[in-house]
Amino acid sequence: MGRHNFKILKVWQDGINLVQENYKLTRNFPDFERFNLVSQMNRCAVSIPSNISEGSSKSKDRHFKKYLENSLGSAFEWETQLIVSYNEEYLDKNQFEELENKILQIQKMLGKFIDNLGD
């Protein structure tokens, strides 16, 4: 396998966009969440494209796959935190549905990418 150019991967680009949207969202959370939910959501969001880019440097598909799996794990974790945020009424239903659709799309892309790399 040749190394992947992560910047042209749609899943990486969508991950970067999610990071931007996440930061905009969490800026409006209550101050007491700064070191709790905000910090955790920011780390998870950044982890999604970061793991894709780090994994793209690996010379073997099986190594790249592990980083993509880590990215997928962060995507599921971020989705859970989005649900918590919605349940705490830190965002409205429209924001929630829009962001949930975006994270679900990223999860699907990552899953297909992982499956296509094989074992």
C-alpha cells in the first residue's frame, strides 16, 4: 500500500468541518462545563481527523486500519456527548439533528473505509 494523502480524503475533510462546528457549539455551553463536557467534546472531535492523518503515514494497511478504528471510536464517543448535550438542553433540536446526521455520515464513511482495507 502507498501512503494516503489524508488532506484529500473526504472523511478527513468532514472531520475537520466537524471540529469547527464543535468548537462553535461548545463556546455557548455553560462555564461550569468548560473542564468537563466541553473539554471532552473538543478532544473527541479533534481526535477524529487526527487519527485519520496519523494513520495515513503508516506503510501497512493493517496499521492504518487501527488508527481508523480509533477515529471511529472517537466518533461514537462524540455522538454520545452530543446526546448528553442535547439532553441537558445546551443545543436545540435542529442543531442536534444536523450534527447527529453529520457524525453518522462520518461513522459510515469510516466503517466503509475500514472494511475496504481488509485484514
